[in-house]
Amino acid sequence: MIFYLQGGYVPQEEARVSVLDRGFLFGDSIYEAIRSVDGKPVFYRDHLARLHHSAELLGFDLTGGTPDLRAIMRELLRRNGIEDSRMRIVVTRGTGGRDQISGFTPTWVVTIEPFATLPDEEYERGVAAVLVSVARTGVASLNPEIKSSNLLNNILARQEAVRKGAAEGVMLNPDGLLAEGAYSNLFWVDAAGILRTPSLEVGILPGVTRQKVIVAARAAGLAVAEDTAGPEALESAREILLTSTSWEVIPVTRWNGAVVGSGRRGEIAAMLRDRLRALYHEDEEDDA
Ligand code: PDD
């Protein structure tokens, strides 16, 4: 594959950064994972806004300019001859030692890989998820709003889930409230039919898919609540869903080893995935 690195396009094997880069040394780096569908990057503006928000929260100096990421992504699609991809925009603070506090030149990288969604049977069958003992980092330690490339918290959560035979691990925040999956946002449908999801104040990544799903659900006439809940709320859920750029809207049909609802995908999960996928083609990406 051909990747973007610091103003140029290079073969994957030649895409190298310095061992003095603070992304490598300290995980001092941010990223966005963004898909292209039928040759178009989807929800580009949302991803770009979140990237800038992450940069701001970490005090990255981007005043030297942001490369034209939309043009770069289109060029990567063209050069690699693919239409459906997952691209990763990575920005590090730049090279420098631990005690350096200013004067950095950020490192910009965009990688690309072909991407296909899971087969429909997997969406019908759903996945297993478990509550993990690893807590999501607190807002006052490493705010989960920052989409940092330091994914140790997420890696520990996912490892624990996989050890327990599940596809995803759901983390609580430091106060014991439901937060999010290792790499996904969490939703559930309660006994009254309300679609619920932890609010941003709990300390979660503001998922692009999460936001699209909230808007799509309201447009479909569903009541949606963003609030706080303990893990026991999932025990009586009719449906549990996970959302992410890669998974779209995937049902959890086994929660902590117990069957959820009918044990197959529920109708709200199916409807929300359809509505999300419709948005890939309605996105205003070309008009900007
Ligand atoms: N991450 N929460 C966390 C901790 C995540 O890492 C992700 C996804 C999400 C879902 O966000 P979005 O809908 O914007 O993809 C929630 C990316 C996709 C990744 O795993 O690389």
C-alpha cells in the first residue's frame, strides 16, 4: 500500500518516523480512523473536528497548518486503486525529549487498508460482550474525549474480554458507571423501549457513529436518553448495541454469558444500522 507521510506519498515499507518522535517515545499522539465507502471518505467533517478537539486538549501546536486531509485521502484511494477502505490519520506532537515543552513540528501520517464489513450473518447472530475489570480512564487523568494513540487502557480492556471469550469488553468509569467498549460506544434498549447511552460527562470517546445513531434514532421516532447508569441496567435490556466506524451498529446477543432478548439481532439494531448505512451515501462530503 501507499501511505502519506510528511507531505509525500511513500510505499508502506518506506514509511518510517524517527525513534525520537514523541508518538513513539511517549504515546504523545492522536488519531482518527475513517472509512471510505464507494471511493468517498465518510463523515469527514466530524472526524476532522474531533481530531482538532483532541489536538487542542493535548496542546498540540497545529498553527503551522493542517494538510488538506480530504485531498490526501482521495489521493490515497486513487494511488492504491481501492474504494472501500479504512484510513488512519495520525498526528504526533513531533520529535523531542520529555522536558521539551514547545517548538515542536507535528508529524502527520495517513495509512490505508482495504476494508469490508462483517458478513450479514454475523450481524444477525450478534457478538458476545462482557464487563471488564479495567476501568476507563477518568476525565481528570486522561480524558477519554481525547482520541489518543496511547491505547493501553483500551488494549487491556480488549485483552480481558478476549480471555473471557467475548468480542468486546465494556468498561465502567472510575465511579462505577457504564462508560463504553474498548473500541466502541455502548447503547441499550430498556424495558420501556427507550434507547439509552452513557452521556459524554461519564467520560467516553464522543464516537462519530454514536452521534449519527442518536440523530437517526430520534428521526425514526425513538426516545433516546443520554445519561448515567450502573452495569445492572444491561441485565434487563431488551437489546444491547455497540457502535463504531468499523462495526457500524452491531448487536450484543450475549452479555456476561447470558442471552440478551431473543438471542438474535433485535429490530432496533437492524433499523439503526440500515439508517446509518444510508447516511454514508447522503454525506455532504463533496459540497464542502
Ligand atoms: N475507535 N470508543 C472508543 C474507545 C473507540 O476507540 C472507538 C473507535 C469508539 C467509536 O468511535 P467512532 O464511532 O468514531 O469510530 C468509541 C476507532 C474506530 C478504532 O478502533 O480505531
